[in-house]
Amino acid sequence: MTQGAGQGPEAERTATLRDFRVPAYVHETGPYVQHVHPGDVVPPADEAYPEGYTPTQRDLPVINRGDTLQLPVDPAPAAPAPQPAAGPGPLYVVGDVHGYLDELVAALQEQGLIDASGQWCAGTARLWFLGDFTDRGPDGIGVIDLVMRLSAEAAAAGGYCKALMGNHELLLLGAKRFGDTPVTSGAGTATFQAAWLLNGGQKTDMDRLQDHHLQWMARLDAVEEVDGYLLLHSDTTAYLDYGDSIEAVNDTVREALTRNDADEVWDLFRKFTKRFSFRDEGGSDAVRSLLDTYGGTRVVHGHSPIPYLLGQVGSEDGEESTRPVVEGPHVYADGLAIAMDGGVTMAGKLLVQQLPLDG
């Protein structure tokens, strides 16, 4: 029969001490029984304890402070003060790229945002593209692919890479969706396909354009505010036609693209193609109308090449006779506007700039 709890040889070897059962792991040495806790060191059988000795708690040794060697002990180091959470990384903006992938890579590397292999290496930095990724230059789809990849890499590193919608994103979306479908234009009948080709559309881009590129472009925001900078693509007040808040503008633009109405998208493209609202007389008031509505203290935009804003003779066809000299962003409209399109399509400079500007 299987022995139950408390049975067996060890169970039988128990002793009672004032009605308290103690396991009798014993060492019998002469006239007494030593009760030993399992794991204690048991003295040899020939080392007898004094006759009549019964171990009790009172026999535990008492150690006086003078019996021990006093060693100086350094106080425990104070726990390190909690470090405040790291704030956002530095802010960068990129002007119009227009398919010039090699120039973009070089400019991003010069600012330390990507490494020699083209991978994000800027940690928590924040990077904003101001739109117009395609058309006129040789590799617009390559530019979009790079921006999409950097978005994932930057997010994994604790930073971000984001982009705004430019008029050329609207143009490419329209050309792909509507092709030669007639739309109502201020100058009569037009088509997205014809407008796209007239504005530097590249067949190689259209051939490589995939659904995920279209979905990415259609979800881009039109306007954002970061660190007091109101970021948008076009130097126009037409954004005010689409809402009195940043969220309203972005929602309205996305909803228009979702409805997929050719005339509605054409009107959106036409308004975002307007320019020079901040350059001419009353330009600072135009900027203030945007800042008062959407927030921020300065507008940062692309779209209008800086040589145009400076009144330099130039053409977006890249004529050799007119090479603009652009060293950096152009600040104007009483210091309220910062232009970021360096005119890469006319042999100018593709600008990648950290904000705030020095000085």
C-alpha cells in the first residue's frame, strides 16, 4: 500500500517538544538527542555535548560591536536622477525635387541625414518634403521610392520623414486616373494627360507608376505646422478655399481625391498651381492671412523657384544661358516667408535645409 503523507520511516522518526512536532533528523551522541534542521552541519558522533545540554535560542551567540573588525563602508551611491525624455530631433525641410534623385541623395548626405549607402542615419531628426517629387527630372519614381523607404527607416530610429502634396502629385494622379478625359478649364477644354506632358511628365515615370505609389500620393497632407513653421507646397492663399483649419484642409483635399471626379481634381490642381502670392505688393499680408488661420509664425514653401522670386531671368526648361545662383533658402515678405525651391530644374540647387535658419 502506498504510504500517505506523514508515513514511512522518516515520518516515524519524529520527536515531540512541548507539543511541537519537529522532524527527527537526529544525531544521537550519548545521553541526548540533537534535533537538526536538514542541511545543518552535524558534528561527529564522538564529539559529545555537555551532559544535560538542550539547545535553545538563548544559546545563540551574542556578538558585541567590539568583537568585530570595523571596516569603513562608503555610503551607497545615490540613484542617478531620472533623465528627462529626449525631445524631438532637429527639423529639416526639402524643396522641390522633380525627379533629380542623384542630387537629392547628395544633398541628404551632405546634411548627414543618410549615409553612404543611402540609409537613414539621422536618428530622431525630422524631415519634411514640400512636394513635387516627379516630372521634368529623370527619376521621379525613384525619388518617391526613396522617400517612402526613408519614412520607414526614420520612424524605426525615433525620427520621421514626411511629405506634403504638391501640384505635380495632383497632376500625375490626374494623368493616371483620367488620362484624356476632358475637363473644364479656364482656357477652355483641357486634359490631365496633356497638362502632364506640357509640365515635364516623363513616360518612364508613368510606366513604373504602381498602385502603392498612387495610394501614397493620394494620402499626403496639403499643409502642416511644425515648430511654428507653416509648411505648404505652393506660395498661394488658395488653401483658404479648402478649410479654416489644417485638419479641414487636409480632409477636404483627400475627400476630393476619393470622389475621383475629374473636374473637381482639376480645380484642385489649378488652385495649387497658383504662385507669387507672397512676392508682390501685399505679400506679407497674404502670408499673415494664412498664419492667422492655420497657426505658425512663418510660412515655408516650395513651388516657385527662387530665381523667379528674385526676378532673375530663367526658364524651367534648363537653358544653358541662364544658370541661377542659389546658395540657400530665400527669406522675404517681411521675413514671414521662406522659399525652398532652389531651381534644380534650371541647373539651380536642390535645397535641404535645417530650421531654424542661422541668423
